[in-house]
Amino acid sequence: MFQQLWDEDPWIQEMKAEAQAKGLAEGKAEGKAEGEASGALTRARWDVLRYIQKRFPKLVTQTQEKVEQLKDIAALDELLDQVYDAFNEEDVLAALSNTVDIQPS
């Protein structure tokens, strides 16, 4: 009997529909935000690798291994700045070894 009331009561049905719509909207927003963050991370990685490929092609493999490990856009931006300022391959290698990935808590 209680189940029938639960299933048929218009107020309860309205509340279920609102809760479902709210959950769907929140899920979409969260998915969009995660997608945008993932895209920004991918772009930051690509920027570093593209610059290395053009200026220091011998270091592409080493750089790619390091860049793929980084999950912090700020760390990738800092690495890109250091690579821009690099005069030679040794400077790039030093920047790669000094780059620290800062994970959000």
C-alpha cells in the first residue's frame, strides 16, 4: 500500500522529477568542467612539446615522457617559460629535472 502511494502520489512524482532534473543538470555541468580542464591540460602539454620539437628536436622523447606525467597546468606553464628562456639543450634538461607537479589537495 505504501509503495502504491509512493509511486502514484503527484507531489512525490513531481519531487522525483525535479530531483532527477537537478541531478542531470549538475552532472552535465560537472562533465563540462572536467572536459574543459582536460582540454586545457592537453593544450598546455602540446604547447611545451611543440616548442621543444621546433627548437630542440633531440629532446622530444625526454620532454614527452616528463610532460605526460605532469597534471598541473601551472607547472606546465612554468616549464614552457623555462624552455622559452633556454639557450641550449642543457638548459632544457635542467628545466625538465626541476619541474615539480603540484597536485591540488
